[in-house]
Amino acid sequence: MDNPKIPVLILFGPTASGKTDILLEMQASHPIEVISADSMQVYRGMDIGTAKPTLEERTTLPHHLIDICDPSEQFNAGDFVRLAEEACADITRRGKLPMVSGGTGFYLKNLIMGLSEAPPSSPEIRAILKEELSKNGASALMKELAAVDPVSAERIHVNDEYRLLRALEVYRSCGKPLSFFKTGAELENSPSERFNFTITGLSRPREELYRRINNRCAQMFKQGLPDEVRTLYEKGYTPNDPGLRAIGYREFFIEDGNGGWRLSEDMEGVQALIAQNSRRYAKRQITFFAGIPNVNWIELKEAS
């Protein structure tokens, strides 16, 4: 072939499924470098709460797209796809195998399928939709979507909150349904034209996964997560910044009623809330991952 496709391994799974352990095992016998597909590991100073690989692990196994932004900076799927594609090409030129690993399903799907022509995300509209979702429920939003974009409504499950909100966000931002726009797979020069993806997904029994999430959350507090959050707060970062909206950080903050923020003193309550939100996030991840095509699924299970 004159222009052979670049081979790229992809490994994904919900939070606490065991991705890092597998990567470290693989690097012992394969010349790989990792491209992080975690939307929050891009932020500097957010190490413990994002379960970021340690400096020692990154010395042993090089990682890309980690610590490239301040918590105040926006980083989106378009940024990820562009930088991930550049990293894949660079790693291949150096004779190593690029491996994309993480749990941000939207990033992974856009890398595999290509970016959509649809308008970029609108934080303002998304915030309004989330408030409506909390107040009125998913069924009410699905009814609205069915009226304005029946094609997308047919494709999206009512429990898939991310895709439901995204479809309504697109319609409200430009007046055209999401189904009007071509997906990445339908566009010319999509990633599938440049890369040969081998995709592996990790799964675990639900109760086991939730137990691992709870244990990870407890370990983060032992490692000093409250101190990490306080350091960020003292630098002026709050949930008004993109980075501090992440699970594991936002839960520490309480609105002071005057448009500002203060840190909670109830560490036991904060830990419980982070664990709860992480379990809910894992459930959403599992739903989203089910929509990624051509996945080789591996079910992991701890020895009893």
C-alpha cells in the first residue's frame, strides 16, 4: 500500500475498571505510548481526583495529553481529536505503537467515527437543559426532541442523558436538528481513512465496579484529595472554571449565596457524594460505550 493506515490500539472502560493496570502490563512486552482520552487529566494540578498516572508510571510508560491546560481553559472533543491524531502519527514515526486509553466516551467516539458537522457545545444552553432535566425529567425532554428531531429521538434511548441533551442543545443553538448534520463517519478524510483502530472495551460486574469506585474514592482522600482541592481554590479556581466542574472536585464547593464559593467542611459527606456521582457517571459511561462499534469486549472479574 502506498499510504498504509496507521495502526492504533484503543482501550476504554468505565472509571475504576482497571485500564491503568493493563497498560502497565502491556508496556512490558510491547513498545507502546499512551494517549490519554480523559477529559480532566488534561488539567494541571488535578492529579489525585482524576486518578492521573503517577510521574513514575509516566516515566516508565510515556503518556500524552496530560497536564496540557490550566483548569481555567476550555478543552473539547475537537481539541482532543486534533491532538490525538498528531500524537498517533508522531508515535508511529518513532517506531512505537500508539494506544489511546481513557473513559471519556465522547472523545473516543469522535476519534473513531470522526467529528460531526454539528455546532460546538454551548455551555449556557447545556446548563439550561440540565436544569430542565433535573426539574422535569428525561421523558419531558425526549418528548420535546421527538417533536423537533424525530430521527434523533428514534436513535437515542431516554436514559442516555448525554446524547439526549446534546441533540436538544444542537437544535436550540441553531434551529436545525442534529440528524440534519453529517456524522464524522460520513465525512471525507474521517479518521477511519487514516487509522486502523483495534478497539478493546473493559467491563466488570456492576456490584464489583461500584465497590472498586468506592474504594478508589476512599484512597483518593487518603492520598490528600482535600489538600489538592484547597490548593486549587487558593489559586483562585472554582467550579466557574471548566476543570473544577469535574467529579471529584465540584463536590467540595458550596455556593455562598453572593455569587462566590467556599469549601465544604464535611469531608465525610463530600466523599460519599463523590462516590455516588462516580457510580452514576460509570453507569452513563457503560450506556455510551455500548454505542461504539466494533469493540472487542473483555469482562474482568476479581478472584473471589
